[in-house]
Amino acid sequence: MKQQAIIKPIGKALLFLPIILLLFSCRTKVSTDIPADLLNNSKIAAMEARNFETLYSDSGVVKYHLTTPLLLIYDEPKPSYKDFPEGFLLQRYDQNRNIVSQMSGNHGKYFDLEKKWEANGNVVLVNSEGDTLRSEELKYHETEDLIFSDKFVSIRKGDQFITGTGGFKSDAQMTRWSFMKTKGHLYVEGE
């Protein structure tokens, strides 16, 4: 009789043990299963696209060709913008669909309302003449046809190499540009 009295409470305890373990295990897993973005209340993209490629046109004329491994579109906070966290390549065309310039970077953003591009990390801009600009940051305003940077910028134009540490601005085709605080080697033909 004593054995039965001891076995019944042990049996009941063993019956509830899995339920108790399940409750405690669920409590600790829930916080680790939630993505960090949701826990931090950070922005979440309204749209995501992989291996994205598009043409931008105006009045039926192709102006830009964009390719990126990852496109994220954010609607909030306003104004909306497009993010290219894994890099991008942007080609700009003239009326005859010849490439006028080409810009790439490790990260980029496009602000729709302002029509402004921002490129960061190993930014390279090449114009139709082959002049090559390199910087860690470059901004491009479409409406003003202006590119500029406050970071170190170097330009290779033929056999000339020019650098600037205090800022740079130019038209998007890099035909009229100016540096602030420059250094470089220029070759001048003389008599």
C-alpha cells in the first residue's frame, strides 16, 4: 500500500514535468526568434527586390539605367527613398542613348522628392571622355545637374592626376569642375 501511495505523486509530477518545461522553454525562445529590426523599432522596407534592373525615362527618352543586387524602398519616414545597401551601377544617357557618365558605389540612396542621389564607399564616376573620379562619398542633384563631395576626391584625366581634400563640385558630365584645397601634377605644354 505504501508503494502505491509513493508512486501516485511521482506519476503526477512526471505528467506535469513536460508541460512545465515547455512553458519555460517557450518564454526564452520568443525574444530570440523575433528579428532585431522589430525589437529595435527600426525602419522596415515597404518593398525589397533582388538583382534589380530598371530604366528611367522622361517623355519617352531613356535617361538612366540602374542595376543593383538589392533594392529596398522606404515609404516612412517621409519623404520616401530607395536604398541600395549592396551597391549599385547607374548609367546616364544622352538623347541618342549614348552613355554620358557612369557612377557606382558600395552603397547608395535615391531621394525621390528631391531627385538626389547619394553614393558611399568606393565611389567611381567615369564620363564619356574616360575621366575617372574616385571618392568615398559623392552626391548628385538631378535637377541642378550637379555632383559634389566634401570628402577626398581624386580625378584622373588622361595623364593628369588631381586630388582635393576640402570639397569638389562639377556638372554631372565632369566637363566643368572645381576643387577646394587641391594638389596634383599637371603637364603644361610650353614653347
